[in-house]
Amino acid sequence: MQGLQALLDDVWAELQGRDERGEVATYIPELAKIDRGKFGIAVATPEGDTFCAGDADEAFSIQSISKVFVLTLALGRLGDTLWQRVGREPSGTAFNSIVQLEHERGIPRNPFINAGAIVATDVVLAGHEPREAIGEILRFAQFVADDDSIRIDPDVARSESDTGFRNRALANYMSAFGNLKHPVEKVLGVYFHQCAIAMSCRQLARAGLFLATGGCMPITGQNVISSRRARRINALMLTCGHYDGSGDFAFRVGLPGKSGVGGGILAIAPGKASIAVWSPGLNANGNSMLGSLALEGIAQRAGWSVFGP
Ligand code: GLU
């Protein structure tokens, strides 16, 4: 295998010139303003190195990638009883589907579709005011990234709240089934802010490293979660991390991953690396087009796959 830096430089250079980059998400007005030409890659390794290419130091809206951090916190709160309120099956439908929720009587399919993530947020909110829960989630992202400079973008949070009709519908629906314990507006206040956390690829790759190393932060030696829990979160990322494009992502990339409509993807190569990519143009399933191709190229060339050598 060539050196990791040279590998990233090659993959970045091959894709950077590409015209077909997908469409930037417009349903959150603030996200529609982002330059479609941005493209960054970062890979963090258990040895403590971080390799970067392109716009890897520019912060972007992590959106649904925050669901990984909030799931980690919710499991810390409730342990396996969380699974009484959220399922663990791929959804095969859009990330904000209401139809499925009706069929399944208010129990969302998995923690990575919006409804499931809103339940996880409700769990983290227990015993707190919304601003304290937002603080806890932000501090967790800062802790695992080992970087206190990470912030929430208040304009993105406001923009999402102003247009969050579907998320309000999902939350109200779950409340009707008794699956939210707090008022809808409080839960969504937290949810919109967690989605508006802004991180660079470098920060995000570092933040994901605990999932690649059996739950501990290799540099500081601090334990975040058990190795069993890290494996399970990875399993959910593999099966559910890309909405109804999860099967295709597993087929092409072969690694657990979580995407967000801001155009970021966090992928985990267990034992090897945590990888973050960002390009705001999305494919038909709402996943970063260039980001998915970059991960496919990196995984293939590095020989990283959870399915075999
Ligand atoms: N904040 C977005 C929403 O709830 C997250 C969607 C995503 O990144 O997939 O609509």
C-alpha cells in the first residue's frame, strides 16, 4: 500500500475536477448557501496521526452525523433499554418518513433516521433543560475530538427550526404514542442544535476514532465506551447509516458510515482508521456524492473493509 498521505492526495485529485457532484440540500435554507465546490478528506489513525487533503480544515454542518454522538450518549444513559423505544433495522425509506412511523406505532426503525434520533435526543434531555442537554452533546463532541474549539452554528439551528415542519410532525406523532417524554418543542430545540454542530473533516475524523479502537481514545488512553458497544454502534452505522442508500454504501465502501445532509460522512475502518469526508453535493439518496466516491477509493486502495481482506 502506498503511504496514506499520497493515497489521499491521489483520491482527492482524481475527484476534485469532477463536474457531476450532486445537489446541495436546500430544505434547510442556511445549508443551500454552501459552496458546492468544497471537498475535504481527513483520516485519523490509532497511532495518533491525522492525514488530510483539500478543504479538511473548514468547518461544515455535521447534521445527521451528530446522531452517532447522541446515540452514544443515549446508550450511556439507558443502556439496552433504549431498544424498547427505537428499533435496529434498516428503514429502506427516506430519513424523514412519516408513513413508516404510523405502521410501527411510534417506534422508529433505527436511531439514524430522524424519528429515531429524536427519541435518542429525548433520552439525553432527561433531567436537563434543553440548553444543558445541548451543552452536554457539544462537550461530548469536543471531548472525543479532543478539541474545545468546536461550536454550534446558531444560524443553521435557527434556519432548521424555521423550516422543521416534518421533524415536528414526526415528534408529535411519537408523542401521541407516548414515545417522547418531554414537550416536542424542547426535544426539537436540542435536536436542531445538535444537527448544527460545525466540525471540520480533521476534527470529525479524530472524533470518530473511539469507534475504530474498541471504544477508547488511543492518544489519551481514556475510555469512552466498551468495545462491545463500539462494535454495535458500528453495526448500526453499517446497516442504517445512509438512509435507504445503506445497502449500496456497504456494497461499495464496505465500512460502517454515517452521512449528513451537510455533505459530510464519517466512516470507520475498525482497528485501522476513522475517516471523514465532506463535499456538499448530494446524490439521489441524500448522501454526499463525491464523499461516497472518495470513501470507495480510499477503502479500496487501503484494503480496508469489514468484509475481508
Ligand atoms: N437536521 C436534518 C434534519 O433533521 C438532518 C438530516 C440529515 O442530515 O440527514 O432534517
